[in-house]
Amino acid sequence: MSKIETLRSLDQQELDALLGRSLLTTQEWSTADLAAVRKLARTLAEFDRRRIQTPLCANELAWAVFFDQSTRTKSAWGGAAARLGMQPVIVDGSSTQVSHGETAVETGAMLGMNAHAMGIRHDLILGEGNAFIRDIKTGIDGYLDATDDPRSVPIVNLQCDVDHPTQTMADLMWLEDNFDDLSDRNITMSWAYSPSYAKPLSVPQGIITLLSRFGANVTLAHPPGYQLTEQAMAAAESNAAGGGSFRVVDNMDEAFANADIVYPKSWGAYDLMVERVGANAAGDKAALAEIEQRALARNALHTDWICDERRMAATKGGDALYLHCLPADIGAEVSPGVMDLHKINVAKEANWKMYVVMALLAGAKVLDLTAVLASLEQEAIR
């Protein structure tokens, strides 16, 4: 397990590169900037364990709008904001005026009047979520510019149709806790059966695009018809060209063989996810319901795609690290026995998300952060 990095590991010049930044996808950030976020997250986690309070953004408002269900990410956002001294406000996307025709740019401008940070989850419809988040940012930035408002209002993608960056960064930090180096580690991102419908593509896309940047041998496994977007595939292939490898297989047993790390997770069949776009735009509820039934029937053809004891025994040393963003469909995506064995692991994996969010907000908003943190530490020691 890697050593916990402390305040002394932080470099102010590296942190300066985070000021004013919004995280919309990990692919848009350099590995150096992503490393700075992780160092800061580890420092803030250490402060939290030592009960050193970090009111770095006191009396500020941290908005988060969720257009899809969430437990862990809502908790991570609220916990991160509160630990930074911010007031978290978490609202259901259906309660906004977007459903009445207000554009994302207009919504951003309205929220930007008062918000000091903004998190958005918009993940169900291909081609919409990430574009929506970018339009929210345009609205907020436009308002701030038009009113000469000096506030920094960073945007954090809390899951969209393209990526789930706070989740995959948390996954990466958990992997770093367990492996000194991901170079030449065999990482399998595999589709798994679920009896539920239309799970987003963003987690597998985020995993293959992020972990392929660290020299790992990344395998993507899925049945025919469950491919990811061309953009995500191209990014993973390009990233792997710098070291490690990336391959796609249609056999779960092959993907698990000799794997160091496995991430079995369901997502929607690609052609049906594309078909949903038009039905959703037309507001055709009957068509959406019919697509759902076809999606469930398609999933049911692959109930054998489960992470069970037999497949785990085929991993490296029979002891691969199991990852999941949660909640896992126990008995479908993963056997009860495998989940029980790794229930503490996935909890520790999930816990890093709060500190990633803290690091993103503090890094984007706080000047001279190393000096500020050093002062807080000294006050706690006295």
C-alpha cells in the first residue's frame, strides 16, 4: 500500500495550475494536474483523520443539481462542501425550470448569481449530459463577466453521458493505495448482467480513458452490441500508445484471466441508448417504455456475465482487487460471496470521492493553499 502523502508533498506551483479550473472530463486535464488533485485529496483526507478543520471556503454556497438518482455522489458533494465550510444545496433536476424550457445557459446564469461552486449530474441520454454541463458553465461565466463579479465558480461533473470523473479519480486513488505502480498491471473493465435498464456508459468510458494513461494493460470486455462511444475508444487507444496496452474482447472469462484488478459493471446496449435519444427528444413515453423492454430482454440474454468465485479464481493469484462504483446488483453483476469478500474494499474505494471533490473545489478557489493549510495545521498543534 502506498504511503499517505502529507502537506509537505504539496507544491504550490502545481496547485496554482488548478485555480479557476472546472473538471468536465479527466481526458481534458494533464496527468500532472490530475496528480496535483490526488496529492491535495490525500492531504485533506489526512487533515480530516486528524480532526483538523478546513474551512477554506467559509460562508459560500455549493450548488449541486442531480438529473439522475444518487446516494454516494450526493453524500460526497455534501460532505466535501461542509468540510470546506460551504453550505451544500442539493436539488433534483426536475425541480428546475429546465423541464419548462429554460436552457442550460439560462439556468447557469441564474444559479451563478449566488453559487460559489456547482456540481451537475446529467447522465442518462447520450449526447446531452456533458453538453448540458458545458452550457451551464457558459451561463455562469457569462453572468460573472457581464457583472464584473470576481468570484470563482468551478464546475464539477458529477457524472454525465461521457465520463464520471470524480468516481474514476476515486477509483484511481484506491488503486494507488493497493499498488505501488499501475504500469503493466492487468485491469479489466467488464460489462456484467443487470436486470435493470439504461445504466450509463460513463463509468466504463471514464475508466478506460483514465487508467490507460498510467501504463496499465487495460482490457474492455462486453457482449456484442454493448460497445462504448467511438470517442472514448479512440482516447483509450491513444492513451495506451504511451505505455501499457488497450484491447477489447467479447469473452468475460478471457478478460478475467490473470487480471490484477476487475471492474464488472453493467451499462446499456449502445444501439438502444442511441435510439433513446430521439424518443426522449420527442417526449414519446410509449417509445421509451418499448425501448426499455427491449433493453431488458437484451440484457437477459447475458445472465452468465457475472463476477463470481469461478471467475475470480482465474485472476492473478486468484486474488484480483474487485472494484465497483456501487450500488452493485448482487446476484447479477456480482455473486453474494465475492461482494461479501470485498465489501470493505468498495467502501474504502467510495470514500475517496469526497476528498477528490474537496480537492477540486479547494484547488480551484483558494490562493496560496499550501500556506493556508500549513497555518491550519499549526493552529491545530498549538
